[in-house]
Amino acid sequence: MCLSLDILMAVESKLEQIYEWLLREYGPQGWWPVRCECAESGYHKENFAVPASAKGRWEVCAGAILTQNTAWVNVETVLERLRAQELDDPETLMLCNDSDLAQAIRTAGYHNQKAKSLKNLAQWFLSPGPKTRVDLLSVNGVGPETADSILLYAFHQPSFVIDAYTRRIFSALEIVNMSWKYEKIRTLFQANLPVEIECYKEYHALLVEHAKRYYRKGTSAQCPLRRVLGKNLFDGDLA
DNA sequence: AACCAGGACGTGA
DNA sequence: TCACGTCATGGT
């Protein structure tokens, strides 16, 4: 009978129930974590802000590149260094030569690639005209997740971000399959959630927080969301 | 001391 | 199309 409940519950209902549970459990995350502009240094979890300035929007863009397969704590360090070296805006960054820029961002890893990606993205950022997903995806170094992060958190466009954590969580809950491609998963979310930008932002941020607790590689704690969806703790593949 | 991190791209089959 | 190697440093 647990199985029948699982079948009867529509995807739409599941996605919303999971969101409500995460929000109650962890509270609003307030992503994207931009540096508080009134603070002299450091990132303040209490003061995450929506970037209102071009510089703030660019910080989201740069962070989206720098955090590719990289822990955010290392990105913070680099963003601070870029600010200290006055490379925290796209105009001056484009004037910097590749090797100097690579050195400035070295501690975030993949520095040679990311230096080029940042320059490519800076050119996109400064180019006139609407900021479209298609144009963004044509930038070398910007894949679908980076593109959606930028569109959602820097430009307030309703594009749901799918990352490795999202895949792990929802495949464990048997809502998506690990073999599904990025666009298919993104379409599933967008087709089954109200088109609300703030909800898109919160949802992705909450999923990251949840995954860090239950879905890191090497840990296999029982995910409490299984219960939320009415799954029997004794069935499934973890026995 | 291996192993992982809020991926993306180029390559060959 | 798609699986697989490569890119690289810092934290645990």
C-alpha cells in the first residue's frame, strides 16, 4: 500500500511537498551568496543579497564559473582576491593577461581554463542586447548549470538550476533517473512548479543544503525525505 | 593520505 | 549520441 500511495502522488505534488519540507527544516537560504556590500570583508550568511548593481551581477557570474566542481569556500577566497586586485569587474578583467588572471584565481582550481572562461563570460556580460539562455550557452566555459545559475541569480530569469546534488536526491527518491539529461530534468521541474523566481532560487539552495547533509559521496545516511513521500523505510534498495 | 568539491569540454568509438 | 579522460587546488 505504500507503493500505491507512491504511484498516486503526482510529480507536481511531490516537488511541492519536498520544497515545503526543506523550507521548514532549514529555513530560507537567501541565495546567491554575494558579498555584503556594506561589509569590508567576508561573506555573511545573514546578509545574502540580490545584486542590484552591475558589479553585484558580475560577482554572481564570476562565482558561477569559479565554483564549477569546486567547493564554495575556495571561491570566496578568490572573489576577495579579485576585489583586492581590482579585477572584480568585467572591464578590467578583460584587460588582464591570461597568466596573471590565472594566478589570481589559482586557489579555486582549474585556473587556466577558468581564466579563459571568465574572459569569455565578461565579453558576453558587456555585450549589448538581451541576456538570453541560448547566447549564454554559446560561451565557451559555460555549460547548462552555470548558465542557469547566472540567469536565475544574476538576471532574475526563471530558469531552474540542476546540479549533481539535485540529480542524486531526486534519483534516490525515484522521481528522476540518473541517466536523464540536463534539459529533461530541468523541464520536469519547470513543468511541475509554479513559475516563481524566488521559489526557483530557494529550491535549488535548499537542495544544496540538504545534499550536503545526506548525499555527499562517502556518506550514506538515510535521507528523511523518503519518509516525507510516504516511502516505507524497509523497502527500497538500502536494505 | 586518498577522496571529494554547487562542471565543462574535447576526443574517439 | 555517449562514455571517458582532462583540467587543479584546498579541505576532510
